Amino acid sequence: MDISVKKIDLKTKSKFDSENFVIGEFSNSKSAQFKSLDKELSGLLTEAVEAENFKFDLGEVFTINLRKSEAEAAGLDSLRKILLVGLGDRSNFNKDLLKNERKAIAAAIRAAKIQKIKTLSFAVIKNPESVVEIAELVSYEFDKYKTKKDEDYSGLESLEICADSTAAAIKKSISEAQIIAESVNFARDLVWEPACTVTPTYLADVAKTIKGKGIKVKVLDKAQCEKLGMGAYLAVAQGSDQPPKFIEITYTAATYNEKRHKHLALVGKGVTFDSGGLSLKPPKSMEMMKEDMAGSAAVLGTMRAVSILQPKNIKITMIVAATENMPSGKAYRPGDVITAMNGKTIEVNNTDAEGRLTLADAVAYVSKYKPDAIIDMATLTGACMVALGNHCAGLMTNDQKLLDSVKKFADEKGELMWQLPLFDEYRVRLKSEIADLKNAGSGGQAGAQNGGLFVQEFVGDDDDGKQLPWLHIDIAGPCWFDEPNEWSPKGASGIPVRTLLSYIQSLS
Ligand code: BES
Ligand code: ZN
Ligand code: ZN
């Protein structure tokens, strides 16, 4: 999408050459923009609004189609459509400004799509970057495999932001918003793509396309992982014909100073297809298991944005232990005992609890670098969806401060997240008769927590022997939306790329 900023002063005579113009208005007061445009069009706006009894409720859109003669009479020769977007009551709107703004913008973008509008001009002043971000996110579509496409219309092509200045700061924030939204869409593409395409090798190849100053990509193969003792990750991989790929991307800002700045580790679950292994899933539960690499899509999307945005004063290490989880004559079995990279032994009581085994080695591996924080994101448990539904991720941590700061950005971005506990009382459920731990735990309750408690066993210590700050984000629910929301269509959501990028920007 082409994005541009234009300086426009609607308070005086509006001289603009847009074809389709979006203007947001409250139900209980009208802006100077609205009034001046209405005046220029000889009261046409108020007349149409009254005739339609349009109430400017939040998210409602009313399109006024102008006749050529009407537009010309007002000296607005090229203007054809005015999309009036309701913002609802002003004080209610301001109570949750960012969310309501997203709702209004999304409504306009969706209306534009229905009307097959190709170019749109937005009259906004407050947060122009939101328009760009939401436009890119809401108009996203994965139609690659549809052979019948609309030949006349392939979506919104250009977006113009009418701001009261064209200051460099506005341009910069708009271009950042676009990079961030495109990176979310990059992650969404990876989740939408079927598992016959997105294999561990494919993810490794995607990682290699991420280039830029300070970026290094390393991919370990099976033999290298064996040498490192990654028995948990490799046990999952052994049932598949697809070779495992352990992917590492580092970004080191040119300004990074080890003593003064933060080193952040991001770990994403990259199970490119989860059949359950020998503890085979029933067909309905397996249907969507291409999405089991959504954590890896999110960290790759984040690193793509990082490679372009080049945040200062930070180092980031991204890890994806990519594999398939398949049943076969070579597959790992329930009852097998395996050893993770940190030396802990694990009894496999369910081969479908494979994600935590891949994370165990990924988290143990990255702990060796002693980062300042480790954030893992994973489609880990169906139980988390039962607890929080499919719009909300589960957060679990050993460091409340880390969780609070990430959640603050999640709240701002509308990526719903909610904390779940990690009670010591439940650790006994991970006890095994034969090994240090068992992977699926026992008891069948608090499943999201069992997953979190298991992964925590593999988080290493800092130089003082204290466990490294760690945050676990279970995204089994919100990695895929069954219904659209105010910033996303149905399908792959790209969660939590926007939250992570806000957090990274706050550290830099
Ligand atoms: N990939 C699944 C979790 C999942 C479920 C993701 C639904 C997305 C949507 C995970 O590997 C899994 O199978 N977990 C098991 C754990 C159990 C065996 C302890 C589950 O949730 O049933
Ligand atoms: Zn599984
Ligand atoms: Zn899984």
C-alpha cells in the first residue's frame, strides 16, 4: 500500500484533491472540519445525515456519494465519496481512545473494501500512525491459493493521511507503523501457509531472508543439535521425515554496550505440524495444527521489523527449534526417557505435549548467553484456550516486573493477554517415577500452568545463581481468530508481534 502525508487545513477553505475522503465525527459534537466541508458543499452533509437519520454511533459508516456537479460547484473537483465514520459519544470515546480509534479506522477500511475503493484520504490529526497500522492490518487477506480473483479490485492501493503538518516526525512514525504492520502480515502469511510448504527447512530459509545491519543468522542441523545434547527437541523431531532446523538470529545494535544495555531473548515454538505423534490427535483437533508454528512466525516477524527499524542500545537473540511432530516407526514413544540440554531427564507420558520439549532445549540453549530476559511464545496448550478463550493469550512468569511491562504494551495494542499463576503446589504434578520430570504432567487440570511450570525447569540462572527473568506467552488461542476484531480479520492474527515491538522500542 502506498502511504503519503498531505498537509491540509480544513479549518479554512479546504482545498484537497482526494477522491474518497474519510472523516470521523462524534455523535454529540461536530468538528470544524465537518462544518467547513458542509458549508462548502452548501449543507449537503447535514442534509444527507438527517435524511438517513445517521447517528454517528461508534464504528458506523455512512457513505455520501457526490455528483460531479455538486463537487465542482464546491470547487472540490475530484471528490466523489465522503465516508462519515461515527465515533460515538466524545467522552466515552476518550475513555479508551486507542481501542475506539482502531474500531473507527477499521470500520472505514472495511467499508472501503466493500465499495471497492482503491484510494482513500483520511482526515485525522491525533494518531496518524494508527490509521496506517490498522489499514494494513485490517485489509490483510491470504488469497494466494484462490484461483478466482476479482480482476478489477485487489484491495486498497493508496492511503493518504491529511495532517496539519508534514513534519518529519509524522512521516517517521507513519513509516514505522507501516513496517510494523507489514511484519505482522509477514507472520500471518507464515501461519496461513499450509504445513506442506512451511517445513522446518522453509522456516530456516525464511530466517535467512532477514538481513540488515547487526543481523546474524545461524541454522544448526540435527548433528549439531545432537552434539549440544538437545535430546528433548530431537526426540520430537525423530518421527518426521523433515529434518529439524534450530534457528538462531541475533541483532546487535551498533550502539549496544553489554554493561549498559539489555540483551533480550525471544523464543518461538516452531512445530510446523503437530499430529500429536504416537499420542495421535483426533481429526478435528489436528485440522488446524499447521498453526503450531505461530510462535516462530511471531518471533521471525518481530526480527524482520527489527532488521529494518534498527532499534538502538539493544541486543536480541531469537531462537526457533523448528520441527514436525509426526507418528512413524522412528517416532518417540510414550514411556521413553530423554535428556535435555541442561541434563534434566524427562519421561514422555504424552507425545502430544511436544512443544514444551522443543522449548526446553531452546530455552536452555539461550540461557547460556545469560540474557537479561527470556520471552517465549508458544501455541502450547488447548487448556489455555479453555481458560481464556481464543482472543486472549496466557502470561506466566518468574518476574512480575517483566510481565507487567510487556502486558502494558499488549493492553495498548489491543493484543489481549492475561496472567495465569505458576503455583509451586502444582510442581508435584510434573514428578516422574523414573525421571526428573514428565512432560505432560498428571491430574488433567490447570494444563496451561503445567506447560509453563515445565518450561520454567529449563530456564538457566544468572551469574549470582538466580533464575533468569522469564516470561511465557501461551498463544494457542489468539494465534488464530475465528472472528475479526478491531485490528484483525479472521484467521492468523500475528500475535504478539506488535506487543513485542513496542516492548523492544521501550528498551532501546
Ligand atoms: N499444539 C498443541 C496445543 C494447541 C491446541 C495449539 C489447540 C493450538 C490449538 C500442543 O502441542 C498440545 O497438543 N498440547 C496438549 C498438551 C497435553 C497433551 C498435556 C493439549 O493441549 O492437549
Ligand atoms: Zn501437541
Ligand atoms: Zn503442539
